[in-house]
Amino acid sequence: MEIGTVATVTGCVLAVATFFIGRMSASNLAGKEAGSLATDIKYIKESIVRIEQRYDADISRLDSGVDNASLRLQALAQETAQAMQAARRAHTRLDTHLEREHGNPANYQERQ
């Protein structure tokens, strides 16, 4: 065989071998990238779950706070109503006292 033919055949064999080696390494690189992408997606999912759990905990805490505030507001409204009733009774007693002891009519305060 001539040297030209050997060089041509050797060049073709090297070209084919290089092509297949490059293809395998590209396939390995694509696999690594796919694995990396899958890992990133898994991390994002886990992060979303953690955020949802914190969000749920915050909402529960806020709901509890709103419920407590509502109960305190109801108690305050009840106390206010009782205080207003007590004030009305006290005014009635004062008006009765003024009428009995001083002969002043019940509308004593309105004249002053």
C-alpha cells in the first residue's frame, strides 16, 4: 500500500473515532445537564413547599389573632353597654334624689 492510501485510511478512521468520542461526551454532558436540571427543579419544589408551610402558619397565626381581637372587642362592647346602663340608672337615681330632697323636677340638668 502506498503511504497516501494509509494516511487517508488512518485519517478517516481517526475522524470516525473522534466523531463517536465527541458524540459520547456530548451525550454524557447532556445527561449531566438533565440531571442538574432535575435537581434544580426538585430544589424549587421543596422551596415552594417550605414557603407554603410558612404561609399557612402565618395565616393560622393571623386568624388566631383576629379571633382573639374579635373576642376582646365583643367583651369591650358588652362592658360598654353595661357601663351605659349603670350610668342611666345613676342618672335616674340622681333625678329621683333631686326631686325628693330638693323639690326639683327631673329635668334639672336641662334648665342649667
